[in-house]
Amino acid sequence: MAVSRALRRLLRIRELEEEQNRLALESALGELHRLENALMATVERKHCGRSLVLSTASTGQLTDRLAGLEETRSAGLHAAALEPRIDGMGVEVAGRRQEFLLKRVERRQAETLIAETEAQDAIEDGRRGQQSLDDWYSSRLYRVGNNEGADAEPAISNARGFAAQANVVSPPYVEKDKCA
């Protein structure tokens, strides 16, 4: 049985679904990396604020010291806001990865089904081709046998018969001297 158009359409749909899920996963991963980079920048901002506070402690510049304290506090609030979003995005990435893998499995199952069907079709075509070749050869041997004369026997349809058929042809008739 040939691979149906519906099965090929199913494979194409599975490929498109897998591609959509792959893009969604990449998007979620990009967002997760963006949030993680923002968190790293916030941590760096917090460290800069602390170093500003430490450097102004010895100089006595009150405005720089207050700016450093505010920078540290602001960075801490920003980090506190980013951490739940990063956790949520991590869960979303895991879910999208799972969906993507499921769609990949579905696509591969459809590919396997098509490949098995094509393999079975190829085997059947080979059998049909061999059968038609055997029939042609058998009928050829039968025709050759009929063309030689009415006494010729039809071809035997097994391998030993084919081999023996080649030996059936007798040498040409030569008239012998009759001594009597």
C-alpha cells in the first residue's frame, strides 16, 4: 500500500508544529537569558553602590555616600523583583522544552511510519517484479518449446527444470549410412 497523502500531510503538520514549538522554546530561553543578564547587571550595580559608600566614608562626601546607599537599596529591590520572574520563566522554559520534545517524538513516529510503509512497498514491488520476470521467462521457455515442434514438452516451472530444459535440445539430425 502506497503512502497516503493524508499521512504525508500529517508529517508536514508535525514538522510545522515542531518548528513552532522550537521557536517558542528559543523565545522563552532568550527571555530567561535576558532576565538573568538583568539580574547580573543588578548585582553589579549593587556592588558599585557599596564600593561608592566605602570610598566616600573616608572622604566625607555626603551626597556620594547617600547616592551609593540609594543605589544599593534600589539594586536590592530590583533583584528581589527579578528573582520570581526568573523562577517563573525557568518553569515556562521547562514546559516549552517538554512540548517541543513531544512534538519531535510525534514527527519521528510519523517519519518512521512512512519509512516502514515505503519499505514494505519496495519489497512488494520487488516481489511483483520478480514474479513478472519469472512468468515471462517461463512463458518464453514454453514458446521456445512449442516452436521446436509438437513433440516438445512445456517448460518445467522449477529451477531444476530450467537447468534441464537447456539440455533438452538435441544435436541436429545427421543421416547415417545404412548398411544392410
